[in-house]
Amino acid sequence: MKHRIALAAITAALALTSPAFAGTGTATPAPASRQAQVQHRSTMPQTQAVEGLYRRAQQKLVDLHLYNGAVDGRRSDAFVRSVEQFQRAHNIRANGRLNSQTRAALGI
């Protein structure tokens, strides 16, 4: 009995919200004015933010004499090894990633 009630509620909700499920044919596209409001974010700022984070971490590791590679914001093998070394020294699970514990311990 409960399943029938739940199924009826789901069917009613779909019928009210989606013309495709209501049996009225295919769904119509949103009006042009509504489509114009949708904006997609570029991945460029995120990449720059990650590079900046890596640069700050690389500089901190250079200051601690744990990393002697380029401070370029790239995730190189040498950088990952340095992060792992830092994590082991601070009793953080050594996975080479800049997780929240590692960032806090580095002060970034």
C-alpha cells in the first residue's frame, strides 16, 4: 500500500514538472531569454588558482630545504616527493597531495 502511494506521488510530481513524462510529447526547449542566462565557467581561473597554490607550497618547501626544483606551479615528481617527505615529518598521511592538513601545516 505504501509503495502505491509513493509511486502515485512520484508520478504526480513528474506530471506536474516535466511535460516529457506527462505524456504531452517531447519537452520543449527553454525560451531564448532563459537560455541566455546560463553561463559556463571557464576552467582557466581554477588552473591558475591551483598553480598559485603549488607555487606557494613549492616556495615553502624551498624555504624548509625540502625542495630544490623550480618554483613554477607544476606538480613534478620532485615536488610530490618533497610533499611526501614533509607529510611524513609532520605525521600526515604521506600521499604527496596538498590536502587540508598539509596546507595547514605549510601555512598556506
